[in-house]
Amino acid sequence: MTISLSVLDLVPVREGGTIGEALAAATELAKAAEASGYTRFWVAEHHAMEGIAGGAVSVVLAHIGNATSTIRIGSGGIMLPNHTPFQIAEQFGTLDALFPGRVDLGLGRAPGAGPELQRALRKDLHRAAEMFPHDVVELMALMRGETEIHPTPGVGATPEFWMLGSSLFGAQLAARLGIPYAFASHFAPDHLDAALELYRRNFQPSEQLDRPYVMAAMQVFAAETDEQAEHIASSQLQAFVRLRTGNPGKLPPPVTGFRESLPPPVRAMIEHIGQASAIGSPATVKAAIDAFVVRTQADEIIVAGSTYDPADRIRSLELTQHALAAS
């Protein structure tokens, strides 16, 4: 089974590391993804988290775009409630001018913010989230030049619009707008099947897209053996546990036997999230991805998963692409 593969990166900051090192590692990862034949490289927007350095998504994408030449670059995603449509039109209009034909604009609704971030952003993020569908339409209109004010850059820009989601809301909006849909199954798999069915059933063709197109996210860690893959994946597993228990931080070093050390309720939580994961040797990873594609009928898989040693993730991307290409 052959399927298009892409990469989602959080620009992780590891324990003992710096933001500069994290950004350099993200750039090297994008170059490696391009060399291995991945379709796109997306950066996710997070704020005020010491272990994630990708908050200024458009700035990071400009740097990565300049370091690469063919791979698509984009947001996975821009959390539009944090911004105004006009600002995003300018930012992604600039990226589109710098890297024509290579830019994806993935949009999400979840502000993911407490009261401190709301004050810092000078935004009522819950009210802004309610305005999300209107703001998406306004952003598209700004780029088409259909508004009273014209963003420059921005007017005439043609990034590929995507809707991101982990619930039925994003699926419904993506279907109505006729744009591709990316589901965040790598950390929120509960509504995956229902959301994809809703999106495909209600899809309305648009100028951008004539039929439904689905991307699903997976945590993927490939290494020479299953044991090595489980070891490098343990940094991400630790980060999940810390986040879900209210103690996020920088990416920790891997721990042998981490999964087995967890109390049953925490391990069950990890196993539940892991229904959209592939951890193991190339053969193990290929089997897991193939099964997930059969389940979802996805057109594309975007692989997530941070490793403490950046070289391990580069190797994981190479092994994963080679394993699937060999089928």
C-alpha cells in the first residue's frame, strides 16, 4: 500500500537544550523530510510552553522554506482565534510570495489558552472561537481581494487552505467550505471515524477541491528494532503524561521500560491515545500505518512524534518512508 506522507513538527525544546538548538533541529528535520520524499512539513502553533518553540509559526516557516526547495511548508495549524484574519492574510501572503506554490494554511479553532494567555494576547479567545467560521471566510475573502481593505502582501495569494480538527465541528466546516481536512488523531482519536464520515458525506466541491481529501495524524517512531523504537518514543510518552497531569515541560531524555513503569490508569490513557500510532521496526511501523489507512481510508498520513535526539527522528522518517515505499 502506497500513501503520501507528511511531517508535523512542534519544534520541541529538550531538557538541557536551547530554543536555538530546537529551531536548528527543526530545519534539519525539514531538509531530511524533503530528501526522503515527504510531501509537506507543518509546524504547530503553541504558546507559553517552555518545551515548544514553534509559537511564531509564520517566522519558523519562513526560515524552513528558505532552507528547503521543494517540500510544501505550512501550519498545522494556525489557531485563528489567537489572531485577526488580516494579520494571517499578510503573514501567509508573504510566505506565498517567498515560496510560491509551496504554502499550506492549516487553520484550527481551539485557542488552547488560559486566562493568562488571553490577557497577553489582548483577546477574548472564547468569543473569538465562536467567530471562527466567520473569520475563516473573511480570511479567504481578504486573499481574493473581496474586502474593503486589501492586505499587501495577501491579495492574490493562493496558499492551500486546510481545516484542522479533533471533533465534528471542523469536519462540518471543512465539508461546507470544500477544503481538505486534517484530523488530529495523534493526540485526540475519539471522534476520528465519525468526523471523517461526516466530512465525506457532507463535502461540497469548491474551486480549490472537487472531492473530499483527508489527512490523518499518527505518532510514528521507527528504528531498527521494536525495542529501540519504544525507547526513543518514551520521551514523547513522558511528555504526554506530564501534559495530561498538569506538569508540562521540556522534552525529557528517553527511559527504558517507561510504559511498563506506569500505573494502570495512566498506561491505559497512553494506550488509548496510541490507537493512532506506529512504534517499532520498519516492518512493524508499516503494518500499523497500513492498518490505520484501511480504517480511515485517508489520502495522506502526517507523522508526528518528538525524539530527544534529533538524529533519531531523522532516522525514523527515513525508515518509515523507505518501508512504505517498498510495498
